[in-house]
Amino acid sequence: MKRSLLYGLSSEQSLAVVWRLLFSPPLRKHFGPESSLRWCENLIGTYASGNHAEFTAEYNRMAARVGKILREEPKPSLERPPWAMISLDMRIGLIPWVTPIFDRFLLALFSSGTALEKYFGDLLPVAFIAKGGPGDSTATAFRIYAPSAPVRASAEHWLMRAYLGSRERLLHASLSPDKDGRTFSMHVYIDQGGIENSVFFETTESFGREEDDFLQFLLESPENGERPDHRNGLSEQHRDLV
């Protein structure tokens, strides 16, 4: 039975997700929207051909180029969150070009199309942190785009686990709309110094409509550079993956 690359998405949408996952707006600007998109198409084609050694080699060649750029940038943190994360176990967030052997995790995602953890059923474990940071108030709240409610909620924890370190969780609450009609997910915790803190995630546009919110995000033009016309999606030989 044929399937698309990523669970719940068409081949065109899968390509758009991989492109956005691997190339943040600054990277798209650096490499060029068209070139970076076609590189992703070629990477998917290499996977579809079954040549996993070349898949890893292609990723590592690009990782060396991306690494030179990232070395000049501050490391990811709550103040400067990563653009995107995936998680195979729905607990630990993995960051493209940053997490060691990310190519193996990406290969596993391509192979399954879903998270390996099935507590919530089949899920596409990809999230984009498009805005916000450090999240210590509603004014700096993180804005997450994810394909489902469980993934959006889990991604909040991926980010906190990655950058808050050891902490004691006190509570989580979905806040009522503020005076501007904005809603937030709030996590309260005690840090290693015994101080109570909060982390906020804005859910105004996403709560209860995560899938539509995510698909709309895929259609929006990147912040830097025009979005290439990839309405035709993958090359015909790569369109259906076994």
C-alpha cells in the first residue's frame, strides 16, 4: 500500500514540512528558497530510493555548511528558541542540525511517518516555534504550530525539558481569554533556586483547531524570501513512498 511520507499529509504537504523543518527563515534566505526546497526534494528522493547511506551523507554534507552559519549565532535557548523540533518518543525534542545524529532520527520519522510512541495513536511529531521567547510573560509567549492538539501540548514540554533543566512542576492551566481575546497555556514551576516561575504559550489561533492552523502555516510565505511554487510537489518518481 502506498503512503505519503508524513502521516496525515499529502506528498506536497510533506515536502513543505521537511523544507520548513530543515530550513528556518534565515537559512532559507541564506541558501535561497528554491535551492533549499529542491535540496529537500532530493533528500526525500534519496530516502525513497532506499539508499540510506547516501541519505546520511547528503544530510551531513549540508550539516557541515549549516554548522558554519550556526557557529556564528547564539545557541538555542528559551530566549532564542529553536525554529523547529521533532520527537519520536513524544517526550524529548530533537532539533535539526543541532541534535547529534539528527539524520538518523529524521530517517526513522520518514520510515514510520509518525511518532514511535503510540499512546495518542498515530501522530506527526513535528512542531514549529515561530514566535516568542523567553515565554516568561504573555508578552513573550511562545507560538507553536503543530498538526494536532497532543503534539502542540507535547511540544510545550519538549521546549521546557530542553532549556529549563531540573524543576518541580506545580501546575498547568489553560487561561481564560484576556481583554484582547488572547488565550494562553501556562506552566508554573519551581526552578533549581527555589523560585516560582511561569512559562506561557499563546493558543489564541490554535486551540481546538490545530490541524487547520498548521496547514495554514504551511501555506504562508516565509518571513525571508519568496516561497517557491511547489504546487506540483515531489517529482513523479518520488510522489508515493512505500
